[in-house]
Amino acid sequence: MVFIALFIICGHFSWGQIILNEIMYHAGDSDLEYVELYNAGRESVDLSGWSLQDDNDAHRFVFPIGLSIRPDEYLVIADDGELFRETYGFAPTLAGILFNFSNDGDAVRLFDASQQLIEAVAYDDRSPWPDEADGGGASLERKHALLPSNLPAAWAASPENGTPGRKNAAHTDSLPPLILAVDHTPRIPQPNETVTVTARVLDVDGGVDSVTLYYGWNGGSAYQSVDMADDGLHGDGSDGDGVYGAEISGAAAGTILHFYIEAKDNDRLLSRLPEEGRNQPYLTVFERALPNERVPILRVVMLPDVNAQFLNRYQTDEYFPASFYDGDQVYYQIHIRHRGRSRVRNGRFKIRFPHHQLYRGAIRRLNFNGTDVNTILREYLSYQLYQDAGLPNLESELVRFHINGLATQGTPYRTAIENPDGQFLRRKQFFNRDGGNLYKTTLDRTPQNKATWRYVGEDPDLYRFCYIKQTNEEEDDFSDIIRFCRVLSEANVGDTDYLENVYSVLHVDDFLRWMAVSACVAHWDSPFTDHGHNYVLYNNPSTNQFHVIAWDLNGTFNYTSNTNDLNYRKLYTHIRSTKFPAINKILNHPVFGAQYYREIEGLMETLFSSSAMNRRIDEAAYALQLNTSSVAFFKTYVAQRIADLSLWIGRERGMAFLTKPVYQTNVGESYLYRAAAVDYRQYQSFAYSLHAGPSWLTVDAKSGELTGVPTQEGRFDVIVQAETRNGASITQEYSLHVVNPNPRLIMTFNEEGETVNDFSDFANHGAIRGNVTRMDGRLGKGVYLSGRNSYVEIPHTDSLNLSGAVTVEAWIRPDVISTGNPIIVTKGNEDTFNYTLMLGYGPWNWDQMEPGFMPHRFDIENRVYYGRKEIEAQLRNRRWVHIAGTYDSREELVCVYANNRRIVESSSRARMEENGRNLWIGLNGNRSFQGVVDDVRILPFAKQAFAAGLCLSQVDVSGISPAQEQIALSLSAYRDGGVETGEYCIHLVKANRWFALPSRQLAAGETVRWWLDDVGVDEPLWKNEIMALYPIETMGEAKKEFVLDQIAWGDAAPDANDAGVNAGVWRRGKSASILENQATTLALKHFADNDEMDLDWEARPQTLDGPVIASFMIEDGAAMTRNRVVRLRIHAANADSSWRMRIANDGAMRGEWIPFAATAEWQLPPGDGEKTVYMQAIDTSGRRSPVVFAAIRLEEETGISNWGILE
């Protein structure tokens, strides 16, 4: 029989009367958690006021007054008492624990009424703790009351569901010897130096028979053994003190020594340390002495084969066992993995320490970042600056890092940074309460959301994968982060309670200081400018306010090769270039904006002054033994950054405009720009005036709102002045672009030859260049681009230059996955462009399957973080995908759509750079898209919904009744996935009537039809009408941004202001023809997406395949009746008794279906005059007949005998 014991460095253990006897910490998917106590003594114990806690002091379950436990009695405390009773058939002693024990390792602590610790266990979900207890249905069972509670070997997995209230299945009265300490010296031996291994061994119910050391070299399977002695002669201390020792001869540099210990007692019971023996032994490495280092040396030692596996698993989160050394401190059993699931080996690691042996007694996880000196200095200098600014911060340190005696990838140095978790909160004590939710943010886990403080509904699943809980994980409660996002998303700067709402969820002082430090270090890879990741949120439960904590700072000091490019610095690392809409609103508010600028100025005068930062840089360079030239960039950066920050905050005068202008608007549409300036030193208010601008533009002196309705196209210089009471003033100048709202480009590629026609009013026709061929497109023809010098060129015209709003959309089907971020559509090139739609996320990156859109050169981070894998799969499988990019400077918003799903939503504040370059579909160079492109459209506004293969495909115009008119909706066979038709509605433009479509799942390649009377239409369609398709949430708003599809017929030719014309789904002045004097079916020729608009529709006589009504008469065809109740006669060939019919006094046909009959009585509506009766039949298959009608004159009130005589 073999028993296992483990080395304990820290933790509480005792052989007390009341013990922790059984722990169900992870009961699969249920709440069946419980803790069992056992009285191992001979007397009853009063438990009044005792308490149970996990490793969070805020989590405390207090026992009621009067509770006691008798000798040999079990006491069970359960999470869910009712579930426990249903499972085990009896009620627990206590229930209702308001916290959960962590599934990935935690502490269970028992305190008496005076808060003295009685017993504790720090369990883990990794070896040497049993796997079966981690969600496998088992509990942790104590083997014997005399075994120390914090010893992993004292616990075993129970049978399924545990054994609460009775003797543990794992109980044994045969106790093995205990190995309570293991050590070796020297920790990191030099070549050929003798190693001494010691262990403290005792046996609580007898004597120790033998202790044996097993050791091997470099991961080999051959082990040698040597007896360990307690004689004071083998480095074991004094003779008979219970410490055993043995010596191992030295070896060459780089040799890995691995060992384990077995102890046997007089009952022949065996213990082993570590439990896995030779599979996961303790490790050290023979290493030559290093030159004097000025930073701590941290080492990881792994078995060579484990190290080889580890180095090749950089794309996973898999942990590998190892031993770890911090100077003279050894941590024999840690686990290490790569950080970031990188696509390449990046030399960044995460180490996880066991609960019973935290790093330096306090840290559970430690990260090692940086493979080059610049990255290391970026992180270290930044963390120190956040810390010295008084912000909640993670501990960081410069270290030298080795694996198996060798420096790792790149420089041997790293920045060691603690991980944000519960241990961090409890250790640092930043907050008066540390039991709140701590979230680490990430990018790539949720299609619908990313961690940009955007409210996307109340479903926790839309938040849990981008806001990753680091505390309280078992409490599946995301209500605080949902509330945080909801409040900040819905609050608007102009609201009277805006300040109150922001303060209610955000610790504003800390946040604005965090933003100011981020501005100093240009932390682009964070909410400061760009990403929905690389920061941590903590909700302080005492205030319900969130705090932002810096994390992953390798993207700081980010001028790199663009140091001398002012536009780059201004647009890419500007203090107000954040892509979080909620943050932009905060910074645009004069109160918060002024405070933010004061924080920046204060830092430049103190912590971020040139002298203070140069001193920090020199200290770091000294620690890493770097020469002056190695850190010159950082000093240059600081000087340049201070100059830039001073310019951007108006430091010379202490005044600045907070807001960016709205650069573009449409003729005839209301223009609105809320200018806001701040005097962040004197706190004076401003009066606004307009010093230049078009005649239609005015400004409100108090609010700064610029409004008006443009009357003509053009570019207008605008100058807004803000002046204080004492006469100090600043101005903001910008160019306002007023444009025609109609499409700039509509290309369908269905023509022949070298010319490519543009269907827009601007006639931006293009030409095929290079190796381009026409082939089958998504509908009709498309163009195949070969990927190299293969493109369609459209000559520059001013109509293609846009400055503040745009939509670029196309259907694409890649042929191969090319390199270099293939360009789909671009106005300009990668040095100067007005807008670019591409795969990949920037001219300087290499991730090929992330659709991206850049409305200006420096907006290189609007890429797909969510749904990327789904879109990537479609693209790699050569499926058609509709992609679109939009930009709206009014909303400061950049979006990317794939198949009508918004997959990127990001803020951008820059003006689009107009240029005189041509527009390319593809690119004249090596980075052209390779595959088929179809249906390219460019619009001068930001569209917010796309059809993406969904279209109106049939409309019946009868002129008689909606009961005889159908509409059809089709979904292209090229579209992956289906749509829910209930998410759409119809607008009859001329009649200005709206109706919702019934709910139906429509699959790709499928068509669904509805009779108009079934969808609530109560009169026939007009002979001249426009029908448009919209998302249901926009019902009642006929806007160009939302219209998905449209058809016009008869004389209802839409004008230039029509929403469908603006959106490029119909052509101005064009309509489909209908047939004279007969019901007409208008149908798309191919029942696919509307491509060339009116050219795709054809008219044909309506044919219905339902019952045929040969004749329908009132009173056998009489012309007049005096009775309202009349007899109807219906004749139908081959009439079937299963038919049904309905009769109505108007064409709405609201009557109920009744059994078909050849005759029927019917009551005419009251009042003399011409009366028309309508009738329709339907068969069992739901096929309808045309609506037939007959008329008769009713004269029931007036007779000739009553006429007066004219005199």
C-alpha cells in the first residue's frame, strides 16, 4: 500500500478536536457545494459564533448562537439546502453560504468565535490534489483526523457525490510516515558542486523505518537511489532530530538534476514526495556563476522533454510542471505556460504558484514579459509611473530569467508583473473592501461584444467572455458590469444628470488620472486610444464604482519609427483619440475634460517632467547594464511627448477645445456640432461666436452648438471662437464638406469589355487593368483579381473624396489566402489614402482574415476581434461574404460589417484625408486581393444596416384587394446562415404606411411569400408606389442609413432625396413597369439580391393556381335591390366541398373563411347607393382564387311615390 505526503512551506495545520473533514468545492454544473466538520474529540463543542471563510476575508459565514457538535458527530454546511436535501435525503445542519469556493483553487478556513484560526486547508485543482474533485462528481475527503489539514496527501477523492454526514470512504487507520519538509543545497549548484538533499520525516503512529532518495540526470528514465540518514553527518543537522540527509555528486554545467523521496514506516507503509515521483520530480540545474547582476535572477527548471513540449505549445494555454527559483527561495511545484496564445513564439510566460506556497508569500500568478530591452523598459517605466501617480497598480520588477540554466528568447531580462486576481486585491489593500468583482478584459472570445464599455443588452453571455472574472468566478453574476456599460452607454453629455450618472458607476478621479498617465506614456494598446483589452476593472462594493487598473503595458512609449511624423503622433497617439464612445463622451464634458487636462499638466510638472523621467530611465538602464545609446529613444520620446501634450492641451494659455468638429454633412439635412472648450486653470465659462462659415450656419453663444440646414454643396471654412469674460479667447478652424447624399459609386461588373460602368449619378466609370478576368459573380458577373498588379482603376474625381462620412461595401470570395493585407477597395495607397477596405487590419500587419476598414491613414486598429473565426472560416472556404466599412465623424464611429452583422464598433475622431489619387478595386502592387469581387458601392454617409443577400423578390399589384396581392422575400444562396423575417418591416413610401413581416426562419437560397391581407394591409397597393425593406427596429424611420432594399413601380419614379436612391439600392427616376388593366406580378429575374435595380425586374400577368371562380352574381345579376339582405350565387368549375370562401363588403377582405357553397345570403352595408361585394375561395393547400366582385344598387329608403311635385 502506497501513501503520498507533500512538503509544506506555509499554512496552518493542527491535530485539533474539530476538523475539516470533507469539502465539495466543485460539484459539476450544480450548486451542490458543502463543507463537513467532524468532532474527533471526546466532548461536545459550542460552535456559537464560529465562522467559515474562503481565502477572501470579506466572505464569512457565521454559525448561529446555540449550535454545538457532539463527539463523533458530523456537521454539514451546504450552499443550497433544498438541493442538498433532494440529493442526499436529509437536510444539512446549516445552509445558505453566500459565497462559493473557487473551482481553480481556494482556501477553506474555520475560525472560532474569537476569530482564532482553528483549521485551514488551501486546496488546488491541479496535482497533487485529486482531479476527480474538480467537477468530476467527487469531494475531497480527509483520510484521518491526525493528518495535517493543509497536506495534500491527507485528502483523497470520494465516491461520486461525496459522503456527507457519514464516515469518509477514504478514511484509514493505517497512517503512513509524513514528509513535512524537503530542501537541497546549494539551490543552483555550480558545475561539479556536491548537492545535499534533506527532508524532515516523522510517523505519528509508530516509527520511521527508512528514507530513500531517488535521483536522475537530464530527464533520463534511469534513477539511482541512496539511503538518507538522520545521523548529523549528511547535512541533516543534529543526530536524531528527524531530519534526514543524503549527498549527490556534482555534474557539468547545464545538467538537470531531478529527484524524489520515499519514506517507509515500521508498518511497511510508504509515502512519496512528490506524489508523481519520477514523472514530476523536484528539479535543479548546474549553472556557471553569473557576473554580478543588479536585478534578481529568477529560474525555471523543467525536465528536458517537458521543456521541448513547452517551447512548441506557444499557441495554447496549457500549463507545464516545473520548479522555480527566486534567489535562494525554491518553489518545487509550479506550472508555467506561454502568454497570449501568440501566433509566434513571443518569449512571454505566466507562472502559477500553488495556493500553499504563494510567490514571496503573496502572489499566485506571475507574468514575464518582453524579449527585447525596449519592450522591457516600456513596461517597467510605465508601471512605475502608474504606481507613483497613486493609482491602484500591479507589482512589477526588472529581473533576469532563465529556463534550464539558459537565457530565454531574446534578451535574458524580463519584466516580472503580478497577475490581477484576488490575491492582488488582498495584498495591496487599495480599496476599503476587496471582495468585489475584478475583471480582466480580452478581445477574441465573443462575437457580439468587446470590452469597450458598450451596452449590448442584459444577457450575461454577451459580457462574460470579454470581461473575464478574476474574482468571485463561481458567483455567475455580471450585473455590475452590465449596469456599468448600460449607464455609460445611455448617458449623454447634454443630460442634466450626466455627471451624476457617470459618478454613480465610475471612480472618475482615478480614471482621469489613469487616462492622464496613459496620455503621457502613449498607451495605444488600451482604452486610451484603441483596444477593448489590456486593462483591468474592479468594482469596489463599498461604492459600486469601477476603477481602471493598468495591465499589459508593452504598447507604451509608442512613437517608434514615426517619431518625426506630427500627423502620426496627433492622430494615432493623441490624448483624445480613444475608440471607446463612452470615454469620448466623458472627455467631451467640460467638467471632466478640464480635470483631465489638469491631470496631464500636473504630471508634466512632476512625475513626467524631463528631469524626473530621465532619472527613471537612467536607473533602469543601470539595473539592466545598458549603455546611454540604448535608452536615448526614451529620453527623446519624453521631450517630444511633453511638447506634443503641451500643444494639445493648450498649455501656454491653459485653454483648449475638447471636441472635434463634424467634418461632413448632406445637402438638406440638419447639421449639428457641439463645440466645447475649457479653461482648465481659471475655470471660466465661454461665449461662442462664429467668425467664418456658410450663411446657413449659426452658433449658440452659450452652448456652443453649431446648427443649420445646408442649401448647397461645397467646402466651407469654419472658424469658431470661444471667449472668456476677461477677453481671453481661442479658436477652432476646420473645413466643412457639404455633399450630395447620393451614391458615389455603384459597380455591378455585368458589362463586357475593358470598361466598368458606374450606375451612380456621378458616372465614375473605370477600366480593367492587368490580369483581371470576368467570371460568374454573386449575381451576374464579377471581376477576378489575380492578387498581383490586378485591379480595376477608377480615375480620381472630387465626388470620390470624402472628409467625414463614408460607406464602402462589396461582396468578396477569396481564391487563396494571400499575404500583405490584401486591399479590396482603396482611394489612394498605403502612404496616402482617403479610405481603405481590406482583409487584415492595417498596411503594417499580416493577419489576413480579419476584414478591416480604415477611414484615414492612422486608423489602423479597426479590425475584427469578434466573430473573426466565423468570418475567417467562410473566407477560407471560398464562400461569398458581404463586407462593409463605415465612418461617421458626427458619431465619432467606425464600424465593420460582415453579412449584415456589425463585427467592429470603434470610435475615431479624425478628418479623412482627401487626395487626388485614383480609386482602385484591388491594388496596383503585390497586396491586391486575390479572388472574385462583386457589387461595389461607395456612399457619402455611414450606413447602419445592409441587406447582405436579403431582398424583395416579388410584388403583386392587383388594384383590387390586398387578399390578391403577395410580396416575397428571398435570401441569396450565397449567404451563410439564415435570417429571421420577423426582424424586418416594409414601408410603402407614397402611402407612408408601415407593416411588420411575420416571423419565419428563412434559410439561404429560400423564398417566403405572404398575402398582404395576412400582414395587416387593408387596401390594395397603389398603381404607382415605392416599397422598401427596413430592419424592424427602425420601423417608422424612412432613413437612407437603414434601407435594405427597394422597388418602385408605375409612375412612382423616386427622386434624388429618396432613401433607397441614397443607399444605392434603386436608381433615381427609374421604375419597373406594370401591365395595363390587369393584375401584375413584379418579380426579380433571378430571385436573388437586387443588383442593377430596375433592370432586374420584369412584369408579367398575375396567375393564381388556386380555385377558379367562373361567375359571381348578386340577386342573379339584378341591377337594383330594395333589401340589404341579398342572395349571392357562386359558380366554380370542379368545386370541392373542402374549399372555403370568404365574403366582404370591401376589398380588405376581413371576413372569416367559411365552407364553400354555391349560394349564400349576405347583408349589404346600410345606406342607399352602389354596393360592391367581394368574394375569394381557397383550397386545402392554401391556394387562393383571384378576388372577384359584383355590384348592385341599393334603394331601400327612397321610393318615387314619396317624391314631391316641383312647382
